[in-house]
Amino acid sequence: MTTTSNAEVALAGLRAELDLVDVTLLDTLKSRIDLCVRIAEHKREHGVPMMQPHRIGVVQERAARYGAEHGIDGTFLRRLYDLIIEETCRVEDLVIDAPGTDGRRPGRDTAS
């Protein structure tokens, strides 16, 4: 019969704490995507181009500043935000092209 060591119990507790942080991270990511859907609906209704390159720069710069202030690698944050932005652009495209729209996309960036 084996007994659980204090180190194993402590590790299990830390992992449970990490699991909770992961759920918060995923919930926050879902909230961000949900908000991007609302933004895409607004863009569709008002003929605003989906692609807003200056906005991407603002988001990337904010992440870089956060990383520098909190000791998180800037390259990691850039890669993370590249993925997040790629997904939100995909979702915005789906919303803007949603059935029930007239099929036209006023102001759509033709370069993308």
C-alpha cells in the first residue's frame, strides 16, 4: 500500500488551481469572441470594413506593453495575439457574410 506524499498532494492542489485558471482563460477568450461577433454585426450594419489594420496594431502594442510590464515574453504574446486575431477575423467574416444579408459587403477590404 502506498501513501500519498505531501509533495504529491501539493502538486495536485497546484494543478487544480491551474485548471481553474485555464477555465477562466477560456471563458475570457469566449467573451472576447462574443464581443467580436457584436462588433462584426455593427460593421455589417454600418458598412464598416471588416479589416482594420490600425486596430490590430493597437491591440498588439497593448499586449507588448503588458508583457514588458509583467515579465511575459513579447514574442509569445505576439504569436498568441496573431492566433486570436486570426480567429476573430474568421468569425467576423462569417458574421458579415451571414445569410439574410444582401451578399454585398460595403467597404470590404479587397486586399484580404
